[in-house]
Amino acid sequence: MKKKSDDTNMIKTKMREKAKLFGFSKTNKYDKVLKNKPKIKAIIFDMDNTLLDFFGYKIKATKAALKAMQKAGLKIDSKKGYGKMFSMYYIHGFESRMIFQKFLEDVKGYADPKLIAAAMIAYREAREKALKPYPDVKPTLRKLKKMGIKTIIVSDAFRLKAWLRLTSAGLQDEFDTVITHNDTLDYKASLKPFKLAVKKLKLKPEQILMVGDSQKRDIEPAKRFGFQTCIAMYGKKHAPTINVPRLKSFKDVLKFVR
Ligand SMILES: [Mg+2]
């Protein structure tokens, strides 16, 4: 039989672990905070760099598109071409549908359809291969489902682009709802997608945890809206400048549900 002190020690260790996760050094401070927090009944996930490695796939797919254009006759140094392509994303947006056209107009003077076709085909092929969820995403989502926690996506991406990425990553059947830019015609910073999420979930904001990688686009608006929040650190280079619990790996999200 286990001694009572063993149980107490185990609870203390667990509390210490959680306290660390929340960025608190003192267990009692964490305990006080957790006691005041309502139980989480649903989790809203951002998609890009939270569920799947958006930048990782973008780099691979862009390199493949450039290589295909070179093979189809484009004369450009690989390093220069790659740099140019990425500067195009920053000018026209990472979701731009005209990125190869704009790139070719810039480097060749006109949008050569033969090169655009080569780029698009290579890009799509590379996307299929490169778009994978982060480790443990699927088993963790299934555990949450078993626990009765609703899981939804709120993404600023366009609807079809979001579904293409979700499907490529094999996550298309894992969520109760997917809310994209098209559903409110606004971004998370406006709070409109969050209002829609709460309406669909029929829960109070404080019963919902928002998980995202961007302090500005996910965490700050979610906090303003009244959600509980935690920031995904595994796909990030920079630490947040605000006090917010951090996820070192996706499965850490299980520590937030009781
Ligand atoms: Mg993101």
C-alpha cells in the first residue's frame, strides 16, 4: 500500500511541473491561479506553426518551384532566385495566388506561362511531401476528444488554402469546426472569428483555451477576448514578451486540461 506521504509528494511534484509550465516559480502561486481558472471545455488552435510547420513546408516548396523553373529554362542563380521569391512573399503576402507571376514579371520581364506551370506543379508536389503535423499532434487531439474536449481551428488563412494544408497534413477529420478568414471576412485581431467560435461552441470564453504561435495574432487578441491562453514555442525562434504559459511540445497541451 502506498503511504500517504508518497501521494503528497507526487501531487507536489505535479504541481511544481505545472507551475514551471505557467512560468511561476512558486507552487502556491500556481495553485492559486489554477484554482481560480474555470475548467477548460474546448480548445481553439491556430493552424500555421501551431499544428503544422508552415515555414518549413514553404521553404521546401519554394525551393522546388524555383528548381522547376530553372529546369524549364529560367536563367537565375539559385541563391538570388530564392531570396527574390521570399522577398515577393513579404511584399505580396505568403498566401498570394500570383506569387510566381509576380516573381517572373520581376526577374524575366513577363509572366512566362510555361515557367508558371512548372513552378505550380513542383510546388504542389513538394507541399504534399513536406506538410506534416508537428510530433504527437494526432494522438494528442484524439486524447482530447476522448476526454470530451471540443477542438476547433481558428485561422486567418483563406478557406481553401487552410483546407489544402490541413488535408495535406492528414488533419482534415480531427476537428469539430474549422473557422477561416472567409467566415467573418476579418482576422483574429478584430476578435470577430473568436465571437463566431464562442457562438458555435456555446461556451463562455473563460472555459476555452487558445493555443497559437503568434503573440500578436493569437495570444494578445485571445487574452483580450477572455480566453485562457498558451503559446506554442516548438515552431518559434523568439520568446514571447508577455507572461503566457508556454508549450514546449504539442502534447504539453494535455497539462492544461483537468
Ligand atoms: Mg500561426
